[in-house]
Amino acid sequence: MRTFAANARDAIAVAGRSSQEASHLLAVLGPVGIPANRIPHARRPLNGRRFNQWQHGVDAERAARRHCHKWSPSPSGHADRGAVQPPAA
């Protein structure tokens, strides 16, 4: 039975990347492959998505929240406490 490390090394080589297993300093020499840790509780939030897909969704949600709170004038016409003020004209 092959170990995870052996399988990861083979997958990195097939992908045309080099391993930085000997030293992290090898990363400056060119494209390196880093094997993914398949930790169940860390993979659960991904819900079958790749990490970059998950991160794009999180970034979009954060941007929507920032946009929602960016300009929030009160009914009196004055900006709410803590709200970002529009630039002076």
C-alpha cells in the first residue's frame, strides 16, 4: 500500500511541478506543487468546491456586506455614526 506522501509526490510530478519537500526555499526556482491535506473538518465548509471557488464566494459576501453598509444616511440627512462619509466635492 502506497503512502499519501508517495501518491502526492507522483501527482506533483505528473502535473509538471516540482516538490519543495526538501526545503521551502525551492519554491523560488519555479512552479512547485503542494499536496492538499484532506482533513475532514477543514474540507466540510468547502462542500465539494475547490478552495478558490469557496474563497470567491466568501469574498463576494464580504464585498456585499461592505457595500450595504458603506453609505447609510439617517432619515435626518446626517450620516449615521461610524458610517463612511462621501468624499467632499
